[in-house]
Amino acid sequence: MKVLVLNSGSSSIKYQLFHAANWRVLAAGAVNRIGEPRGEFSGRWRDADGEEQGFALDQTIANHREGLGRIVARLRETQVLAGEGDLTAIGHRVVHGGEAFQRPTLIDGAVMAVIRGMSPLAPLHNPANLAGIEVALNLFPGVPQVAVFDTAFHQTMPPAAYRYALPEELYKAHRVRRYGFHGTSHAYVSRRAAALLGKAPQECNLITLHLGNGASATAVRGGESIDTSMGLTPLEGLVMGTRCGDLDPAIHFYLANNLGMDIQALDDLFNRRSGLLGLCGVNDMREIHRRIGQGDSAAALALEVFCHRLRKYLGAYWVELGRLDALVFTGGIGENDAEVRARTCAGLEGMGILLDEAANQARGQGERRVTRAESPVAVLVIPTNEELEIARQTLEAIERIDSRSGMFPASSTVS
Ligand code: AMP
């Protein structure tokens, strides 16, 4: 019982192979810079004695077919994968499922056509995700393959949260609405948070903060997303590494009219030259702290703007939920940056957050609670694990089909 998770980007394929019985990682790695003169292929695996081994190779990788071919050859050489029969399923990360997919879905031609149809909403991601799916279907025609969507977790949002105040026609005919992203991460940490609180997910009200280079906040009621900060695209919401998050839409007209900026230039500005990078010249939060230590006022302001925006969402989602069991931090910043956590929670004692300063500052790797025992609201740090969530959801989707039909159908979807 092994599950292979694939995350295909435009120039990379990341993979993890899990043992489904205990969710142990048997192998993991990535091919990067596909199609470039100097590609690279690196990974690690457990040998027969359970020892971790690793490799890093520079090699030209022409396309996704060759990339996945090398990954599979490696898995066989290192004997973590015996062959097709050794694989229970393959789970694929797919960024945009639109409104069509609310759950992980068994992939067939019709599903691929719908994913392709979503490409205008995620032009950088969906075509790359599909490239990986096509190659994997060719290599493993007998293995069930499941698409796990970044957007699916947020499909439980009510219309009040997902509709923009725009003419209905734009929603009905052109699908302009809020979708939300990072859903696999928010789903994973929500489930882990409930386990840490000793409750069923249905009993928990949570605000989950995924703070990495991309960042989003989600309000989770009873295990379901009821609001999230990203929108039609992953540009809306929080301040991110290079993305601006929320803006007055009239800034577009102002820049176009007064600076002559066209759509391409605005896209580049908001997605790649804004956020922390735009505010202070760097997008790495560790470097921002280093610069603040040297008296850099732009870096100090960048951190303030980042936390200010975060607290606005925290307040909004707390009101939406009405009652909060836990605030969850994850992502590179959320998991590692004690100062961001402390600033986010500062002055919220009256609302039930009693931070444990020492626990918050302690350098830890694993899941932990950083509030005092008597704090009515828990603050939890939970390292995200999107690959594991994809693997679990993949297996659940297969089992759901199995239990419904008593056998595995050649072509059916779970949606
Ligand atoms: P991710 O996209 O989840 O990999 O997160 C990337 C972000 O996490 C970058 O802004 C990093 O600077 C930040 N990060 C990683 N480690 C730390 C750390 N120890 N302290 C503060 N920020 C960190």
C-alpha cells in the first residue's frame, strides 16, 4: 500500500512516496529547472535498513515526461518501489478546481477537460499540473490517480463570503468570485489542531494562518472553511513576500492613467514587486529581522504592515466565527517566527489569548501550544504537511469509491 504524491509546476516536479499503512515517507525529492540547460534532480529515500540516503544530480531534463521517468527509475533503483502493482494510488496537486470540484476526484478524461477549462483562472499552475497528470497516466495506466485541489477546502464558503460586490453577470457567465487557495494546508492544520485540542473537527472554531512566501488566513467552523483571505487568484488578502494583497482597486486606474502602466506591468508590479519586497527591498522574513536589527526603518515598517494586515483579518474572522477555540500558525514564517506570532497576539488578553512568552520563543520543530494552560483560546504552531494531506485525501477518495461500488470502477469521479 504505497501512495505517490506529485506536485507538477511549470518547470519542476516534486514527489513524495508514502507507506499508506503508517504514512511513513519512503522517498521524497524534486526535479527542477525542467527545459533549462542545467536541470537538477535531488532526493532522499530510506534504504532496507531504514537509514536515510540522499542524492543530488545536475542533469538536463527536457520535459515533464523525462522528469517523471527519472523519478520513477530512481524509485525502482533504490527499491522503494517494486513496480506498478506496488502503488495503490497517485495523488496530484491541482491548484484550481473552480466550483466544479469540492472534493478529491478520481482523474479521467472528463475531469482533465474540466481542469483544462479552469486554466484561465490559474494560467501558471493548471496547465503545469495537467502536464504531470498526463505523463503519470501514461506511465501508470493501471493505477488510480486522484486530483486534490487547493481550492476545494474553501468550497464550503457561503455566497456572502465568496461573492464580490460586482454585477451578477460577472459571476454567472465569467466565474468571477472568491475561491481561496492553500486549501490543503488549511485542511491539514485544522485537522491536526482539533486532534491537539482533543476535540472532533466538527466541534472546533479555528483561525488558521498560513504564513510563507504566499500567505492566507482562513476561518474554519466545525471543520469547514467559512471565509478565507485569497480570492479569485492568490493575490488578494494578506501582505506576502512579493504580492501586495488587498488594495484599493482604483490604484489600477490611477497607475494606468498617470504612469501609463498596462495590464502586464500592473500584474508584474502587484504579483512580483510588491509585498515585503516592495516595502523594504527583500522578501525573506529572516533578512527583514536582520535589517531591523541594524536600524533599517523600511524593514521595520514592512514587518509592521505585514502584522497590521494579519490582525485585521484575525479580528474579522473572530467576529464571523463568534467563538474561537484556537489560532493556528503554519508556513515558513508562522512556524518559525516568534516575533510575528507575538506581534499578532499582542494585547489580545481581553479576547482570551494569553501567550506563553517562553513557549513562543522556544525553538521547536514540532506541533506545539504557545499559550498558557489557562488561556481560553489556544495558539498552536503546527508545521504544515501538504504532501501528507494529499496522500491521505487520495486514499480516502479511492476508499470512498470502493465502498460505494464494491469494486474500483474504470472511470468514475468523486465530486
Ligand atoms: P514558505 O513559503 O512556507 O517556505 O516560507 C518562506 C518564508 O518563511 C520566507 O519569508 C522565510 O524568510 C520565512 N522563514 C523561514 N524560516 C524562518 C525563520 N526561522 N524565521 C523567520 N522566517 C522564516
